[in-house]
Amino acid sequence: MKKITFIITFFVLLTSCTGVKQTQNNLTSGNYDAAIDIALYNLRSNKDKKGKQDYIYLLEEAFAKAKERDLNTISFLSKENNPTNLEKIYNTYLALHDRQEKIKPLLPLKLIKEGRNAIFPFDNYDDGIISSKNALSNYLYTNAKTLMLTKNKMNYRRVHDDLIYLDKINHGYKDISKMIDEAQLKGTDYVIVLTKNETGMIIPAQLQNDLLDFKSYNLNDKWTVYHSEKQKDVTYDYRMLISFRSILISPEQIKEREFTKERQVVDGQRKQVDANGKIVLDRQGKPVMIDNLINATVKINEVKQFKSCQITAKVDYFDNKTNQSFGSFPITSEFVFENIFASYKGDSRAADDGYGPNFYNKSVPFPSSEQMVYDTGENLKAKINGVITNNQFRK
């Protein structure tokens, strides 16, 4: 019991020393908030214990240095009078406020040797937060208004993201809800998707419809919209052409073969005997039972039905304004129909592992060529999805 108590005590001391060392390392490295977080975590319980004194001293020092750094940052950025600094100023004021709020619940924190409470000079940053937020809101709004006049899609996207952020820190500011919708609309690329059959064969209408059903592609691109039919009042930025180059369908094949398999299999259990032919007993005096292995043989008559389909296609990207091609991606898709059924004579356990279900299978009708093309198209659709995902229209 004493040994267990010693181990637990040693582990607690080791963990405590490690936490103090981590706090010190962060403090000396200038990672003041990381040091504060570690100290607060370790002070969340039994804060008045002597073993927690180091954390209180480190917390006091880290807080003072973090506060001094942040106030100096605000002073410097304010003197620069650069509107691009406003977000940094606002976030720094929030950091000053939030840091205080994390420490408040633990106060007071007693420094036993000095007979005093740790000192955390708190300030009210409400005015700084409000004034910097208002200045930042005005800057983002004014800048967005300017960018919306540029007729540049990338600027529209920037406006959209800036205004989403503005709405987060200052919800309902002026008419930004309307501006967000307008920026989304103007920043979106529209792509018309077409198919072209160069194979000389009839492609199932259902396959073409499925390939053009972009709702099922799950592309999740907020800045790109795909249409399979041209819509009025939409100016298309890009064109995607899916060209079917060839469709190869193999003949229906039936292959039959007969073969024999042999192997050892377990056939129940038997009593183990030693070299002298005596039955081996366990500690309780009972006979030791082992697997009874026998040589099994089976003759198998196997029939394999086989048919395959291969589609080669190409996806081309075009700039719809200049009609210039800027990307060509060949793809190949294959679908194989295979059905194996078999009969046997002998011990079926001699067959390979996993072969057994073939003894219960039966001959089935071959799929039509149209069905084969459609089934191949399911894989083709996944590859087209991959092309679009890995090759964005606008870099």
C-alpha cells in the first residue's frame, strides 16, 4: 500500500513540475496567453494549495506582460493611422477583455510567502472595443461599396467574405444583407455543361441525364453553378464539354472448366495420444481433445459468365467569352459483369476459402448492352466529379 501511495505521489509531483515547466517555457518565449491558459487550467481546483504557488506567480507575470504587449500594439497601430490596422486593433481590444474574464472567476489568488493577493490590474475596454468596431465596420462597408463598382468577380468574392465578417461583429449594419446577396450573385461563375457523342452508338438517355445532374455531384462550390440547359438572363463564364469518344462492349462469354482440389480439413475432434499411443490428459485428468484432420478431395465443374464495357471520354474546359480551351482531361471507365456458378462431386470443404457460395449460384441472364453502358456510366460520373474537384475553372 505504501508503494502505491509513493507512486501516486511521485506521479502528481512529476505532472505538476511538467506543467510549471511548460508555463515557464511559454512565458520566456513570449507565448503569454499559452502560459496563462496552462496556469489557469492547473489552478481550476485546489488553488490555495502550496503546490500551486508557482502557477500564481507565473500567471501574474504572464498577464502583466501580455497586457503591456497588447496596449503597445494598439498604440503603435493607432499612430500609423492605416485603416487596414483596424481589424487588428479591434481583435486586440477583445483579447484584453477576454483575458481578464478568464481570470476573474479564480480571484482572489493568494501568494502565501508574501502575504498578499496576486495583482491583476483590470481595465474597462468597452469604449475601445466599441470605437474600434465602429471604425472597422465603416471601413469594411466603405471599401465594399468601392469594390462593388469594379466589375471584377474576385473583388465581389472579397466583398462577400468581408461583409459576412462585418455581419458577424456588427449584425444588421446598414444594408449589408442586400450587399451580401448581390456580391454572391455577381461573384459566381456560371458553367454550361454539354455532351457530345462521337462513338457512333446510341447512348442511353438516362445516362446522359444522370451525367448532367450536377445536384448529385456534391461539389459544394459556393462560387460555381452548373447548368445542363441554358437559362435566360444568365451569362455563362465557362463551358464544359463531355465528349464520348468510344464505347467497347465485349461479346457475351461463357467459359467452363473442370478441376480438382485437395487439402486437409477439420473433421470433428479426437483424443490426443502421445508417442506411445497413450491418451494425453490435462490437469483435471480429462482427455485433451484436438482437431481431427483428414485429406478431402472435391471435383468442381465451374461455369463463368463474363461481359465487359469500356467507355472512353474527354472533358474539355472552355472560356465562354473567348471560346478558348484551357483544359482537356481524358478519362476511361470500365464495368465488368461476372457470374460464377459451379457444381461438385466429393467433399466441398476441399474448395478454396470463399469459394463455397459459387455452389449455390445459378446461371443468370446477361445484362443488355444498354444496361452495361449505363452501369459503366456510374463509374464515369465519379471520374468526371474527380476532374471537376481537382481542376477548378478559376484558379
